[in-house]
Amino acid sequence: MEKAIIVSNVTKKYKLYHGTKERLLDLITPKSYGDDFYALANVNFEAEKGDIIGFIGTNGSGKSTLSNIIAGIVPETSGSVQVNGQSALIAVSAGLKNDLSGRDNIELKLLMLGFNKKQIKELEPEIIEFAELEKFIDQPVKSYSSGMKSRLGFAISVNVDPDILIIDEALSVGDKAFAEKSLNKMKEFKQKGKTMIFVSHSLGQMKEFCEKILWLEYGMVKDFGTVEEVIPKYEEFLKQWKKMSNQERKEYREKGIERQKEVLFQKN
């Protein structure tokens, strides 16, 4: 089958600084300051055209970082990402300008995606209707709740009809009725054979919607397979995780960071 996404040996490194002084010294002196933090370490996976893949993992596992790299929002430090088709990221307030109105944000986002004024005029009413923002559409986005921002971002992204849709926790805010409407829209995309990445803490939504699961832990691939294969293992892990004391979680995390170092050392 045709590949929609190919992620090869992707690593994302950030620097954590102890104050502004360290950040400035790191910029102007040859000596390295700050601590290296690896949000992703040598991640590999492929999505075939039409795949619906859920990203799971506890907070800080690298789900959003990987989503942003696939969407082209942030660059990888090393490795490569091949995306065959136009992608759209839906995340709370992703790409929205706070000082602009909802209507102006629609126009700006569509212009950036290559739509002309005539196409924007045709799409705008559909986007506004789907977002259910009504009189708020001409208010600045900074006055919106997180749910309203999510609705606007979702409405823009689904109406531009991308080849690859990346949904990062966008259905975790706002009302249930809109989440249901959004899931129905995503099911339409599924029937059209679109490729989708779905990031959510809701395992119920994962089971209902996804076909494959990528489980990330401390920026590494813990498992990748069908929903039936991976979700039961993750649910079992969560049961154990909830029973752990703070000290046990700390030790588990330290072991994870050690594994990450081993992966990065082997790569280099």
C-alpha cells in the first residue's frame, strides 16, 4: 500500500536552562550550557494511506511533539519525516492569532494554505456554521474559551479537506455535542480513505475510532500495532501505574530515561 507518513529515526532535543543568564551564555559562548532534554528518541513508524492511528502514552511521553513534527509545526533535531499529502493539525488554539477575530483567523489560515479570496468567501460560511460561534465570530480570539478556540480550529481544518488530519486533544475540551459532531465528521473522512492521527487520553474514543495504536513512553516507541493488540497492554500498564507510589514512579521514570540514553548511544 501507499505510505502516507514515514517517520525515520526521529529525535527531538530541547535545552532546559536554569534562568535567562544560562540561555544567553549558551548563545554567545562556545561552552554548552543548560541540560539536554529529549522529547523524542529515535522514533520510527509508518502510516499507510487510510490508516487511523492513535497516539497514547502518559503525560510527557512525546505524543504532541511527534504530532507537531509530522504537521510541520516544529522541526526534528535529527532523523526524517516524509508526509505524502497536505496535512492539517487540530489542537486547542493551534495556529490562531489571539488579537484577530475568528473571521480574520479563518481568512489568514486559508490564505496561508493557498486558498484565494473567492475560495475563502465560499468556505467561510461552512466553517462558521460548523464552529457554532455565531456572534462571537467577529470577536478577538483572546476572548474565546478553550472550547471555542478548539471548535474554530477544528472547523477550519476539516473544511479545507486535507489528506492527513492530525487531531491533538482537540475533542477533550468543549461540550459533548460538539465532540460527537466532530467524531462524525472524522468518520466521514475515514470513509473517504483519509489518513488520521488521533491523540487523546480517552481510550473509549481510541477503541471506537482508531485501527492502529502507537504507544510512546519517554519519547520512545513502546509498542505499535492494532487496537486489539496494544490497548489491553496499555490498560494493564495504567492499572499498575496508578498503584505505584511517588517513589516507585520516580524509579520507573529514571529507568525510562536510562533506556532513552541507551537508544541514543546506540544510534550514535
